Amino acid sequence: MHKWLLKSAFDKTPVSIIYESKTGGFSKRTIIVKKLSTTHCLSFDLEKKEFRTFLIERILAVQPVQKNRTSSA
């Protein structure tokens, strides 16, 4: 999981995360990581178009965002 967060920060590429809020709700976010610490992830949320800080321990899953593929006929 940390590998994809580090890659997003280094390459400035988006990743999708599943995040658990402090109230127990779940959300899927598409972010670009700006800064990582041992406990927090400062990111730009592409849907909300705002910077957000996520607790690392509440990030349940991370995966790279797949680029749109166009098929040639």
C-alpha cells in the first residue's frame, strides 16, 4: 500500500483509495499524494478539487488509476 502512495507522490500520478472516516463510513477517493509522513498523507482530491489530509491508518486500500484505453478498430 505504501508503495503506491510513494509512487503517486514521486510521479505525481493519481491513485484510488478506500478510506474509513472516524465515524465508520467508507469512501472511495482519487488523489494525488503531495506529502507523506509516518501518520498522514497530504493529497489533492481530484473529485473535490481540494487538498485533504488522510490518516495513513484509515486508508484501507490503494491502487493505481488506470489510464483510459482506446481500442483501435
